[in-house]
Amino acid sequence: MSKNVQKLADALVMAQQTGQIVNYQQACELTPASDEEAYQVQALVAEKLGWFASEERFIWKTGGTLQN
């Protein structure tokens, strides 16, 4: 795992907890280098925030369109 993966996960958790945004420069510097790194960030954030610890089901993110 790269240093940026942990740094980005920490920044996103801090943003969620404090309402302070991740600035543009920091976001550019910490952008994941691959899909694998992006999923690592997602897993770290979800673990830290306890999103999947409960039995409650919810949608965390969606993408694309639902049109045929």
C-alpha cells in the first residue's frame, strides 16, 4: 500500500468528521494511481467510519447512468 493511499483515506475521514474539505492541490497530489489503490482507499475509509459494521443496508456510492 502506498503512502498516498493512507494519506487520502485519512484526509477523507477527517473531511467527513469535521466538514473541512480536501483542497484541490491535496486532492490532485493524493489521487489514486490505479483502481486497486482507489479500492484500498475505499476500504480504509469504510473501516474507519464503521460503514459496514452494521447489518443495515445502504448505498454508499453509485456511478454511471440507469438509462438503457
